[in-house]
Amino acid sequence: MLNCLSSRRIAVVLATLLFSLIPELAFSQSPETSQTSEVPQTSEAVEQRLGQLEAEVQRLRQSRIAGPPPPSTSEDDAFGSLTEPWDDCTLPGDQCAGDGSMFGNHGDPKYPTVKLTGFFQADWGWFNQDLNNVAAVGDLQDGGDFRRTRLAAKGDVWDNVGYIIEMDFSAPGRPSFMDVWAEIRDVPVFNRVRIGQFRQPIGMGALTSVRELPFLECALPFAFLPFRQLGVMAHGQSENQRVTWAASAFRFPTDAFGGNVGDNGGYATAARVTWLPLYEDDGEFLIHVGAATSFGDPANNRVRYRNQPEFFVAETGGADLVPGGVPSNVPPFVDTGPIAANNFTIPGVEAAAVWHSFYIQSELLYSIVNQIGGPTLTFPGLYAHMGLFLTGETRPYNRANGVFSRIKPLDPVDGKGGLGAWEVAARWSYLDLNDAAIRGGRLQDVTIGLNWYLNPFMKFQVNYIRAFLASPISGDSTADIIAARAQVDF
């Protein structure tokens, strides 16, 4: 009966064990295969034993095909690990360790990683001016423009070194350098060290991503700030994420291509510290305070401050292609002109608070200019704004950088409906560029905004701006601006 029932099956199993499992059987035996000294005496016992052997064959085959388990990745690793099949490692030395921290599965190189990101902002503006304002700044033309059109590649080149290369195709220079830097993480004492062109650590509004501003532009005091400059910065945060700090040294001023040339001076520093005395319920209730300063010795001993009324369009209107085209430009409403200066100091303080769907934010900045051949000049700037989400969202707070971040609608607009997130906001801002013999003018803006966030990556914004200009040439005047923006980012 044994020969009739199972001789062929026994032969198949034994052959499989012999030729497929030699490596495993040569070095170890499982408990099942080690207990085979007794010969089964019945067909039922033979059938049972054959089933055990078949299960063992299947288990060992699967273990050989699968290979070693892949290394685990954490949520902090934004790009994960490679999952391609095993390849022979051709890197020199001991770089084929394949421990998962520097290389992906089975020794495949994990770095460098790259991720494409970008956004565009399409703006439209309509203007109404009184006669004094036309005399002061010219007849403003309605117009539209791509305010920003950016593409960036970012990622890691090693487990503790990241980078970003971002270009703007709408800014002067077209394309122009934006954030172009490398950053070393987990540096003793300094925490993180960034090298390249980046936003300098001063001003809460300026350090908030332009993708996430509640208004179309930063407030008027932005005119003082040494924004993107070429340099080096150390920054970090406390263990409880209540305190952030940053300090930088950089060339000043840096042009649209990251360059700086000057035969005298051209160096500056900046520093910022923030604190959260209150942070509850994942940021639904918080109080933020901070202070910052910048000191600079500008190249060729010149500084200049100027600004538009928180909206900017600069297009040729076809004048470069069609004779008689009408340009659409928003010129500076206030302007100091070039000032001969040994150096400048910019101190500032900031505060913000969130109470569920309501938030407020304010900053006070001064620029103190050590003028050559004249008295020290002091120019003040101030803004305050508030916002309310009508649909119940809370403005998120980025604890690593001490700024507000991306809105995520509770009910995004999709194929099934949804309202998205609706926000109303209001801002007052002030910039005074008059002191001593410098008569750059004084400007105040009152802005009311309505924002509709369809989802975390698309929004529409409408701003009404009332600009009050005190011009040393034309006296007091006003301008009304209605501005709209469509934004998509990825």
C-alpha cells in the first residue's frame, strides 16, 4: 500500500529537499527534520510526514526568495528608502554595508534623493487714485501678472545633509535665485548649519512662506529687511519646542543671482529668538513672542529703503512687442533714495496669538542708519493684523521655525462637494521714511482680505487696500486697490 500510494510523491519531496535546500540542511536542521530516525509503519503516518516535509520545503523556499527584511524608515525620512531588487554593490570600501541609514534595501544607494516642488501666483489689480496721488506716483494702470512662478528641487545627499535649489521665473532676472542652500543637520552645539542663499532670520512675516501669507504681500516694514542673502546660518530649537533660535552672517547686498561685489564692506549679521509661553491643544491656543536684530556694513556704503502699497504688478503691457502698449507697474510710493551710510542696525520685536479660529500677529521694526556726513537716521515700521476662519479651522503653527504654516481645510472642495476653508482678515501697516534731510515719505495701508482655500494646495485671495500717502512733494493723497490672486502649489 505504501508503494502504491506515495512512492512518487516521496521521490518528489526528497529530490526537492536534496537539490533546493542543500545550504540550509548543511548547517542546520529544523525540529521537524531532525526527528526522522523512526520509519513510519502505516500509510496514514507516511501521508502525515509527507505533509510536514512539503510545508518545510515551502517555508525554506520563501525565506531564500525574500532575502533579508528591508530596513525600517521613520516619518522623519521624507523620501523613505529604495525598494528596488538586490543589485551587486559596486561602491568602494565598506559603503556596501546596506544598514538602511545611508543606503536602501539590500545595499542599493539611498542618496541622493530629489523631490520636485513649486507654485505659481497669478495676480490682477484695479486702481483708483485721487489727483494728489496721481501727481505723486503717476497714473497707475490696471493689470495682471504672474507675481511668482517657482520650481525647486529638494532632498538629501546624505543622512544628515539636505539641500534645495529654487528658481523664480517671474522675478527680475528671469529666472532668479531664490532659496539655494545646503544644510548639515545634527551638528554639535550649532544644531543645524545652512550655507548658501536663504531668508535671513529676522521678521516673523518675512519668514512665513509666501505660499501661506494671509495677504497678497508682506506688510510695509518688510522694506527694511535684508531678505535673501548669501551666507551661513546656525539654527535650532529647544527640546520642548518652546524656543527657537537662529544666527547668521552674510554678504550684503546680494543680487538676483546670489552675487555680491563691493570694494568696501559688504558684510552683515542677523539673529532671532522666539518663545511660546503658551501652547495647548496642538496649537489651538498659543501665545508667541520674539525678538530679532540685524547689523550690516553695506557694500560701497549705500542703503536704500522703498516700498509699494502691499501689491505689486510689473508688466510691459505689450510695449516690448507691440508699439503703443500700455505698461502696468506699481511704483514705490515711498523711497529714501540712496543714503551714504557706514552701517545700519535693524532691531525688531514680534508677537502673535491663536484662539481656535481667531489669530493676531504684529511686529515693530526700526532701521537705524549711521549716515556718512550727517546725523544718525531712524526709520520706524509697524503692522498688526488679525484673521478669523469662518469654517472652523485653526491657523497652524510651525514650532521648528516659529512661524505660521499651511492651512488644511476641514471640508475640502472635491467631486462630492465641500466648502473648503473660508478666512476673513484685516491689516494695518505703517512705514515712515522721513528723518532729518531724508524725505522719503510716509505710507499707511488698511487692508481687508477674503481667502478661500479649496484644499491644502490651491487657494483664491481678494484684497481691498486703502493706501494713505504723505508725500513731501504732493502732500496727502489716497489710492484704492482691489487685488486678486489664484495660487496653486505642489
